[in-house]
Amino acid sequence: MLDTTVSTLLNEQIMKELYSAYLYLDIANFYSDKGLEGFENWFFIQAQEERDHAMLIRQYLLNNDEVIKLLPIAAPEETYENFGMPLDVTLAHEKTVTASINNIYAAAYEIKDFRTMEFLNWFVKEQGEEEKNASDLITKFALFGSDAKALYELDQELKTRVYAPPSLILD
């Protein structure tokens, strides 16, 4: 059994990861409505990854004989005035998720819950990648987004992104 605080934080993180999936699906819908299928694809895959993150945490809790308590998931309420706004929202959101993962890690560290810390190491690394990917997309959009032809080429590049399930193995 896990420490109550760590268990509670992990249960809450499931909801946060599922909210992330909702947010990215909402952004995918925005880009779909605008005809940017590559951006839509990128965010649709991002939504799948976030759902997978929630499922990994769920399985970790189950593997530790913890009860899963699913919490309500709010609908995203973001509105976007231009193609770049969702990208900025994404980076800010990933930083929030990183802070949440770090908070759980700190709680596990405080009580010397090395098993949970080992589990969270994958998420810590993953969040570094998530923030870099979001930042790189902002940079590319800043370089190319104002030129229609370059935006089209960036959209075509994003269309090639392929879903890959997470590589974390749970004991």
C-alpha cells in the first residue's frame, strides 16, 4: 500500500492527465475546423499520449492495491483567436503538469517511497520531452506561421507524426 498522500496525488494526476487529453482533443478540433490537418493530427496524437499517461498511473495504483477514485474532468474553456494561441496554451499547460508530477515526486521523496519515485522518473523525463516539443512547435510556428506556403509545409510535416504507445513497463 502506498502512503495516503502519494496515493491521493496519483489519483488526482489521473484526472489531470485525462484533462490534458480533453484539452488536446479540443485543440485538435480547433485546427480541424481551420483546415490544418497536420496540426489536428499532432494534437490528436498528443491527446492519445495523455490518455495513456492516465492509464499508466491507474495501473500503478492498482498494482499497489490502491483504490482508484475517478474525479470529474472539466471541459476545456479555452478560446483561440489565432493559430498560435493553442501552442502557447499547450506549453503553459505542460509546465503545469510538470509542476504536478514534481509535487508527487517530492511527496514520495519525503517519505522515502523509492518505488513511486522510480515509477515517476519516467514521467519526469516525459515532461521534459513534452515541454521541449511544445516549445519547438511554438518556435517553428513563429518562424513559418505568417507565410501561407511555409505554414502549409509545417502542417504537412505535422501530418506525419505517428502515435507510439509509451515504453514504460509496470511491475
